[in-house]
Amino acid sequence: MTLNPLYTSEFKIDRVLVFDRPTWNPLLVTKTFSLANALEAEMINRDARVMLLHVDETVYVFQTLHLAFHHVIQGDHNGKPWMVSFCVVCNAGAAFVPVVEGKVHHFAGNAMYNAMTLLSDAETGSYWNHLTGECLHGELKGAKLHPLGAIYPMTAAQAWESYPDARVIFSQLNLREQLEAEEDYGRLLNEPKELTLSDMLLKTLDIREDNRMPRLDMGLGVWTNETARYYPYTRLNVHNNALIDVIDGRKLVVYIDAASMTPGAFYTDAYRAVWRGSDLNLGTGDVFRAGLLHTADGKIVPERPKQLFVRWYAFAFTFPGCDIFAG
């Protein structure tokens, strides 16, 4: 059975929280820089948390801090428009082609629904699910943005190690904006027991919230056309930060990266996965490091399912009744 998001068909406009915050203006990219040069010039710290987006053969790098501030970043790659969205509350983001009926649309994240960023387009004011790219309300209801694949977290040094030709995107934040972004982004790094949702955000939640896990638990959500499964971060810790699972008949390595401490997953033929330092050694003899598989034939990008490093409530609202890894 094909999975469908819960609130695509049951969207309630009276639960939308709209912010009038011009400081959350999206970033429209006009220039990119060599990541290698930026690291050498100390424009970006080697241990800075970043997100990676693959567009054709080019890898774009975004500082997570800047994504947390702008909520939406849009650009163009050789005539191919792209957009990345990010929610600082649920800690999840996605990438899409921002084109509807052949026309580029411009998005912002100045609203919340189910305590997640709700996108709106400047052209029609319609509301869009920032994880699935589906229009939930307004003139374009039912339209769906074409996905560009997941955005992957790592450190800037890891990104350069794996993709030396990567292009980094900068946002010129003033001091006030920088402090605001650091405050918001800092909430992502808190343990769930130290974090609560505001009364305003609680009012946006559906009363049918899934309480099988603590609302603000962090973990990796993985989904296919048939299955959605949530891997709690703490359960990955129990497995020494690497395990092999099976989803839809295919083996999957689910791990927590030794350097960035963020989880991820990729398909595998291996029968075991063990961390040795920053290398994840597989039973096939291959080594996974900084987002790439190091094989006898060189370095390759592993095949990955759709995935999000996300808080439980957001994944559960998007994929109601999803599995929870219990191994």
C-alpha cells in the first residue's frame, strides 16, 4: 500500500500559525564559492555543520545555521531551479524543483502547522508541506513539487574530503541575525528533555498525535513507497551506532556518523557494519567514510532510501502508523 501523509487530505486552516517575520526572508542564491577555497581562507570552520544537495554532477553545501535562519534557500543550476527548505523546530529539511505548471515559484517558511514549517509561495499564497512538497491549501491545492532527493548532514571538512569540487553557499547575516540563528539552531542540539514546544506551536498540533515515542525524540526516519520506519537515536547508540536492517526485502545500513554524530542510511549487501574510528567497515570489504563508499573500484555514492534526521512527532504526523525500530 502506498504511503500518504496524514494532513494532505485533512488540512485544517484554523490551526495554521502565521508569523510576520521579515528576518525569515528566504535566501535567493546569486553566487557560490569553492568549498576548498572557503576552508583555506577560514570563511567556514572545518567542523561547521553543513547540509549537502546533489544537483546533477554538482554538490552544493549549505551551512545548517544559515538554513535554520532562512528556512528556504533557492537557486538555479544551469537553468534548473532548485529549492531547499528546513524546519528549525522539527530538525528536518527537503529539496525540490520549485516549478509549478512550467513556472518557477518563490517560497518562504513564515508559517507553522503541526509544529512544522509550512511553506507558502509568493505567486499564489498557497500553503505547501515542506517535507513532501505537496500543496495543502489554496489555489494550487493538490499540486506537488518534484523532489530533488534528500539533503545530507555532515561537517564541512567531511564535505570537502568527499567532494573537493563542492560549491558552498553563504548568507551575509548581520550580528542580530547571527545571534538569532545561533539561538534557534542551538535548540536542535538540546536533548528532548530540555526542550518544549511553545503554547502557540502546541495549538497547531493535530489532536490525533502519535504518543508511542516522546514527542521531541530525535531519530532517523526512512521511507519507501511501501514502508516508513523510525530509528530512535538512542536505539542506534545501543547498537554501537551501526546496524543492518531489512526494509521491503532490501538490507539497509543505519548508522550514526562518527564525526558529525548525525544518523543516515544506505542500501547494502553487507552482513555486518562496524565502526573503526571514522570508518564504517562493511562485511563486503568496502569502507563507508564521509558519505562515500570506498570500494576496490574507487569511491562511489551509495544508494540511499528517502530519509530525514527528524523529531518523532514530525515523522509520525507525516507517516501515520509508521514502524518504530525495536531491535
